[in-house]
Amino acid sequence: MAALNPKQDVICSSDKLVDGGSGVRFTVMRAGQPCPAFAVRFAGRAYAYLNRCAHKLTELDWEAGQFFDAEARYLVCATHGALYQPETGLCVAGPCRGARLTALAVEEVQGRVRLTGANGIHLAQRSADEVKS
């Protein structure tokens, strides 16, 4: 397991992500552009994706941080009702069946969830209040 470097892309503390519970929203830089993203926990593991439905590129959450369906089994697009497997991002029902959310590589190190920097994706600059969380 890698040591945590404070300058690396920490999204949140591990305890902020509860299995099937609220997600954490954040912004990444991808190809020089800011993109909304989110992290959730499912079956004990943290996952992160760009916050864009594979159908119309709208944000998924129906309320800030609310990504799971009522049974906490699937990620759901509030606009189109598309259902995505939390562990793969694969759409299993809805207008974009077979498409996938764009996954972001994350890992948990020393009680924190962070981006790994794969594919050159990093957190966008955050305010001092966001860094404290």
C-alpha cells in the first residue's frame, strides 16, 4: 500500500462513504476541463465516476450526493431512470443499457479515499472549506 502524500488527490475521509449511502461530490480536471464527479461505497469498496449519465450527460444525483436507488442496489440517473451497477458503472436498465459511466481510479490509503491520477485525471482546485472535509 502506498504512503499518503498530502499533496495527492484526497477526495474525502473513508468514513464519509457509507455502504449504499450518500456519495461525495467533487470536481476533477480532465483534458484541461473541470468535470463533476462523485464517489460512493458499495459492498465495502469505494468507487468513483464522472457525474454524467451515459445517455444525455446530465448529472445523476436527484439531490446532492444521492446516487443510489431506494434499495441501495444501483446508481440511478434522476433524469432518465437509468440504473448502473455501482461496481462497474455498467447501465443495466434504461435508455443507455450497455453503456458505462466513466470510472475514475481511486484507492483508500490511511483512512482517506483518493484519486490515483490514472489517465491524468486529478482533483480541481478546491476551496479551504472543501479541503477540511
